[in-house]
Amino acid sequence: MLLPLVMGMEPEELVRLLLSLHPKFSDSTKKALIKHLAYGWDESTVCSTYDLRLGNFERSLETLNETNHKIELIKVIDSAHLSEKSETSLRLAS
């Protein structure tokens, strides 16, 4: 089970990389998501600071979580694939 992004616990670099996959997010939404995920600002604070509606912010956060989830799944699939290839190579070499 993959966990969602956690307020104040994510490296800013990770958040910025995820945001780079969503160029349609406004600058204020991007800044709010960075403050929320990397620095622990609560949702109401970032929404009032960046003049965002809470519902819009929550949708953007959900989109970012979905993107992160897909990336994590890709990593799991890739790791399993590489492990399988490695085992096959070892069997062929024996």
C-alpha cells in the first residue's frame, strides 16, 4: 500500500519535481503545495496566504498524490522486472 504525501514531511525537491509534471497549476497553487508538504503549513493557512479556495487546493493535492502514487508503482514494477531479469541471467549463467 502506498502512502499519501504527508504535510511537512516531504523534501522540497520531491514536491518541486512532482509539480513540474503539472505545468497547468498556477504559481500560487505550486507555492501553497510546497509550503504545505515541505514546510508543514496547514491547509487553511496556505489557502488564505495564497488566496486559494480550499476545494481547489484539495483537488490539486489529490492530483499530486495520484501522480506520486503512479511514480511509486512504476518504481515497484521496474524493480520487480529488474529482479526477474537478474534471476534469469543467473540461471542462464549456471
